[in-house]
Amino acid sequence: MRCSKTLYNWDQQNTDDDKKQSLYEMIAQDKEIVKVILLLTGSIQGTKNKINDFISKFHKFEWLWKKSISKSIKDFAKGS
């Protein structure tokens, strides 16, 4: 919502900057819009948390993509 602080409503080009009404003011006054934005923020955060939990399950296999394949094969062939 912060990006809308510098966006002004239509037909205010002849109005002084300190008297112009920004979209932020209009959006922040509407309780339904604020409620929906808060719900969306919460659901996005919840999804982000679930994704991070899912990704963390693969940390035990990170050696597969972090180590050199050729070095791992040589070490395995040596018997270590």
C-alpha cells in the first residue's frame, strides 16, 4: 500500500501538492479493503511458512548438489 502514497486520484493536476488526495488515503479509509489486504498478507505469510517447512525436508540431501559429482564418484571408487 505504501507505493500508492505518491499516486494521486484523477483530475487533481491543478491542485496544490499538499491538498491532493492520494490513493493511499482513499484505500486506507476503506475498512473492507484494509481487511482484505490483511487477510491476503496473512495467507501469503502462511504459504511462505509452509513452503519453507517443505524445503527444509531436503536439507539432508544438500550434499548431492553442493559437492562435486566427479570428486564424490572418485571418493566412492576409492572406497571411502
